[in-house]
Amino acid sequence: MEIVKKENSVKFILEKKFFEQKAVFNATYKFLSLYHVDMSPSAEGNNVIVLIENKGSEPFDIEDISKSFHDEVIDQQIRCDLDKQFGNIRDIIVKHAFAPISNLDQAIKGLR
């Protein structure tokens, strides 16, 4: 991840091999109410460029925004990874909690 800081904006260059589109979208969504956010692919197509700009006249703390977005995009990627790894377990738990199934043992054995 490359971070380019300017006076009223921060640009993140995120490698697609590390960050999925869903993780980037979820991270940027949390910043939309306070900042202008733009996303675009890089010219080569292997990176996603996220530009966060000041929306109003309030002070724009570049360091805070940089750290916050950096942490948020990593958090969202971890969530995506965990969902891939353990999402089926969560689905079985939810299915059992809201509509008990008679073959729960069979569904659990299918995870292995």
C-alpha cells in the first residue's frame, strides 16, 4: 500500500493482490459521510486508487485520516478472509439458531 499525502487530500494505492474490491468498498463507505471519496483502477489495472479529499471547511487531519483508512481497509480485508475461511460455519450456526435442522451432524461433517 502506497500513501500519498497532500494538503487537502490523501491518495492510497492498493494492490489488488492484497485487497479485494469488497474490502476497499466497505472501507471507503465509512468515510463517505465526512469526505469526498473517489476510487479508480490504476493505468496498469493491478492497483486500486482511493482518493480522500476534504469535503468542507473543517480542518483536515491528514495523519489521522491516513491511519484511520489504512487500519480500516486492512480490517475489512481480514473480515473478507475470515468470511471465506469460516463463513460456512457461521451459516450453519445461523441456520440452526433460526430454523433447527434435523441433520446438523451431517452438515458439520460436511465441513471437514
